[in-house]
Amino acid sequence: MQRYSSSTESLDSSQLVERSRQRRASGSPHRSTDEEDSQLENDRSGSGGAGSPEYSARGHLYDLHQRVPSKSNSSGSTPLWRKVLYERQPFEDNYVDPHQFLEELSQNKDIKDYQYSNVVINTLAITQEISVVVLFCHAFMGVFTGSIGKYTLVGIDVLCLVAALICYVIYQCHQDAQGDLDERPASPSTRGPPPPPQPSRWLLHSWVFGRQVLSLVTMLSLLSPILSTLTVTYSDDTIVALSVLTMSLHVLLTDYSYLNAYTQRFDPNVSVNMAICCVTLMASRISSPLASGALICFGIVCFSLSPIVRHLIKQNSFTVHVAITFGLVGLAVGCLTPIPILATIFMVTVLMITFGIPWLFVRMHSSVKTQINGPWDEAKPTNSAAAAEWANSGFLA
């Protein structure tokens, strides 16, 4: 009985659809919606009730007539649905054209494509930082075991400070020359290379840097004698654990955007504080006040002054930046050569950070990550005052 009802319903539905097509093809006047509704009601009442197959078929067509808008109007043309609110259309408010819905589908529209070479270049700053940490730890172990004399470490500090002084003076004089060039009128007669720096500027910048170094040396001279008693109640295991923890946080929290010259402001609050804390803990285990002060000075040069120099080098010369990276890695490997297992671990870590992880990142970013955008997304105004307001508020980021 159920099979008979379903077959009858399908037959009546197909007959009604075919009859409607024939009427439209023959040019017979199309009845209004009210007349069709009344005819459907009469058919319902005269067809034996809601359980008859004819009533079910006509009711199904009636529901389709209510849900699906008509594609023809009085003039015979087919209206197209438009995604506008200022125009009255013969469609429901929640109507969506199935043909136009997926036309605006876009995949990975706002995803940035990364080049493997660029990612490798950006990881050089991480390699430099790890190499600097290895050099400082080697200096500490050398002073602690006596393989590096305290006067040798003082000489290294002096050479580093002199190199920092030269870089600082050259950079400041170059900035002053660029400022003087920008202030001059832009005429053909005045255009040319920036003027050479005046001797007074060299002396001024040297005095500024020397004054800061003098204050640093004075502070270390006063604090070095009490460093040996600062952590006297701590065990060696505690000092080692705290040193590893603080130095790891320093490497993780270093401002690598600044080292890669993407930003101009150096924000060393957390990373440098972690490094100085580690330097202080290590220096407290050295009995000689001079060696302790020299180690702290070397740590300040490595973790506080060297990022500024490396930033300026990356900003002005990519070749020198790469050369410094290879130089630091070579020095670190040379320092770890007496312990082959540490040298091997360091080389594997550097190779993974510089080449392995960037390759994995680029591969996963291009093949795994998928972002789909379409008409269901939140509307973002463009080329208008509203777009500028949204951009200022951060919604378009």
C-alpha cells in the first residue's frame, strides 16, 4: 500500500509539472497566485482528504511554490537575484542563489607565501644568539677552571669595548651627516654625497660612549667584591639550574625582529634582564673580584651591546651579517672542540634551526594550512571613510 501511494504521488507530481509546462508553452494566461492557491485548496477538499496521493502531490507543489521564487515575471523575462538591499526583488529575505553562492569562494586569499631562502636568512639571528651564549659559557668555564686568565678576559673586554666605540662613533657621525643632507635644500647645485664628519663630532660621540663605559666600570668595581658572597648559601646544582633556566628564557625572548632589522626600536626588557641575571649567578661562583667583574663586563658586551651592533650590520650590509654568523658559529665550534659530544650537538642544533626547521615550516605552511573565504564572511568596507575607520580600529588587520 505504501509503494502504491508513493508511486501515485510521483506520477501526479510529474503530471502536474508537465501540465504547467504545456500551459506556459501554449501561451495561456498565467493565473495569479491567489487563484492557484484557491484551486489548490479546492483540490485538497475534493480529493478525499489529506491522506490521498493527489493531495500529497499538490501539497508538495504548493510548498515548492511558496519556498522557491518564480523565475518569470509579467514581461516574460527572468529576474536575477542581486546582493543589494536598496532594490525590491521577488525573493525572500533569506534567499541565496545557489549558482552565485560559490562564485565568490576563495582559498588561501590572505595567506602569505614564504620563500625558503628568506626564512633561512631570518634564522641567522637565532644562530648568532645561540653562538654568543656558547661563547659566554666557554668564557665562564675558562675563568672558573683557570684555563683563561683574568687579565686575558680583561683584554678581551677592552677589545670589545674599543670595537663597540668605533662602530658607535661611525654610526652616529653617519646619522648626523644624513641629517645635515636632509636639511639642505634639494637643488641640483647642493646635491651630492654627505659632508665628511667634523672632528668635534667624533670627539663628542666618543665622549658620550666613554662616559657610559666609565660608569659601567665604576659600578662593576664597587659590586664585584660582594658578588662572591651573594649566593654563598646556594648549592652548585641550584646555580646551574637557575643559569640554564634564565639563559633559555633569554634565547626564547630575544627580540629577533630587531636583530633582523624589521624594527628600529630595541626593547630588551625581559631577555636582557634574564641574561644579566644568569651572568650575575655565574660570576658569583668566581672568587677573584677582578675576574668576576671582567666576566660581568663580557656578559654585558655579549647580551646588551652586541644586539645593537648586529642590528646595524644587518641593516646596512647583508654580506657582513652572513660573515659574522659564520664567524660566531666557527668560534663556538672551536670552543666546544675539547668536548666532541657538545660540539656535535651544537652543530646538529644549528643545522636544524638554520635549514631543517625552515624547510618544515615552509612545507607545512604551503600544503597543510588552508583558509577559505566567501560571501558568508563579515563584510569589510573598502575605498571609503568606513574602511579607514575600520583600519584605524584594527578590524582589517
